[in-house]
Amino acid sequence: MLCLGALSNSKTINVDSNRYSRIVLDKDKQRVYFSLLDKKPVVASIPMNNINSNGNTNLRIEATLPNGYSNLIWRNPATGDFLVGDNSLKPDGHRSARVLYPTGTLGKIVNTNHLNTAYQNYFGVANAGSFTYDNSNGQIYMCSVYERGVFSLSSILMTPINGGLSATGTCEQVKKINNAFYFLEFAINGTQSSIFSNATAPLYSHFSSSPIVVSDTTIKDFDVSSTHIYYSNSFTNKIYEVPLYGGNAISSRRKILDFMPDSFGYHNGYIYFSNGFSISRISIAPNSQPEVLYFEAL
């Protein structure tokens, strides 16, 4: 676990370099969510435009994390509930995601029971899943390395529903924009990984036959806009921008950030990221510099 900072009163921002706990962008409410560890861990948030002289105003406590849970995974925009991960691995090597209500009460455990035993003990990436919300049909789509596929969930009940995607390979992250899905496949550090999409052609039952948008060494994290993909590369330790369409994406990639943050997301012309002791943002415009939104002073 990589902590992003420590105050003299023992607070820390909790973001995990192994892709487990992360910052979460609510693009409708214009807020950045993260878990903040104190004597009692909490989910906290700040406005996306929280630019000020000391970087620490407008912090809002959203929910108290119960014992055994300190990892924020996602926020359900349909209900305002959070998905949090347990602190320890299950006996078979995987983690689980669980609903956390704003009252601090735990809800159901979210899983699909389609388990990918090939990666069950690879704990660095056997995370609790990646989630994206489709406001056109009120469904949530979940994928994880451990569960080998992408599955539709009811946004209210968080239960599997029929008719969704399935068996799409070792998916590590999923995004959806403009009625197109984007999937990041699992890759062990130092090996090639790819982002696939059904934007231009159908997805097949396994990624190997599906359209590739970008392929690079060890893509750790990604997000997508209507025109570009943004991804972090843990081999070169940078964030890049590549066009969604237009041939060889690698040859046309552009560096956005000269180091790899612990976690990031894209919204409205900015990359929001956590790194070191801070949560910051940087414009995708050329020659931009990071702006601090929140920091934990030593």
C-alpha cells in the first residue's frame, strides 16, 4: 500500500500502487473522492476546482469506513453509495468489493461467481473489480482479472442481470463512453498490454480477436474522452494521450505527465491524479503544469 502523505495528527490519503484503492471522479457532481486514514478511516471528497492557497479547504467527509475496510474502489452515481474493498485477501487469493452506504453501513458483497482461477493467487492484481455506469440504461458494468469477464449489474440492487457482456477475457479495467466499451487486459509487469474496444467492430468472446485501440508495455491505468485515450505506463513511468482513431496510436502518442501517478482519471480537459503527498490536476493543453487540489502537509 502506498500512502500519499501524513499529517502530524496521523492522517494519510490511502491510494494503492497495485491498482486497488484509488481516487474516484464524480463527473456530474464535479468532485474527487478518496479514502482518508485517521484514527477512524473515512471516505472524503474535494471539489474538482479546489485551487487555493493552501490546498486543503472544502474537504468533506462522505462516510466512515467500517473496521477491516480502508480501500475506496468506486462511487455509484445512480445511488451515491460507495464500493469499498476489504483489507485482506480471501483464502483463495482474491479480494471482494462491498457496498458502503453514506451512513457508514455495509451492504452486500458484489461478485458474479464467474471466477478466473488462473490468476486467483496473483494478489497484486486480483483486485475487487473495475466498474462503470451507463446512464442510458441504468446499468453498471463490472470486470476484474479474477472473474474473467465483463458483467452487467443492476445499478440499484448491484445484482447480475442477463443480456450483458460476458467472457471477454482477463479484463482489468472497463470504461464506457458514447455507447462504446473500452477494456484494459491484464498484463504482468514488463509485458505487453492492450486496450480493446467495440467502437469500430464487435467484441469477441476473448480479447485476442477484438479490435485493439492501443497496445504498450504494462499499461497500469487508463481513462477515455470522446476523442482520446489517456493511459499510464509503469515501464516508462509516464502518462500518454493517444487518439481513439487514426492508425498507429503509439506513433502519435503525446506525453501529458512526466511521471506515473498512483491513480488518475480524465474529465473536461484535465487529468486528475494522486501522487506523493497530494491530489492534483494538469490540463491536457501543451506545456501545462500541475495544480494542487489537496495535500497532506508533513
